[in-house]
Amino acid sequence: MVLEMCSEQVDSSRSLYRSCAEMASLILGETITTRQAYYHLNNH
């Protein structure tokens, strides 16, 4: 999944979820919120 790949590329935990959400949004062409990224990465 895109979010897992993003989380490996970002090393600042403060902005991890925001950065992953932004990256996933660009890659997938849809809006991924910080909350969605947080939920997905913590429930897989």
C-alpha cells in the first residue's frame, strides 16, 4: 500500500502522517486525510 511505502521514506514522526497523506493523495489522485493515514498505518 502507498501509505506503508511513504512511512518508510519519512523520518520525522511529527509530520509522518501528514506527509504520508500528502504523498498518497498525489500518487492515488484522491484526497487522503491525515486522520485516514493515521488510522491505516496504526491498524494494519
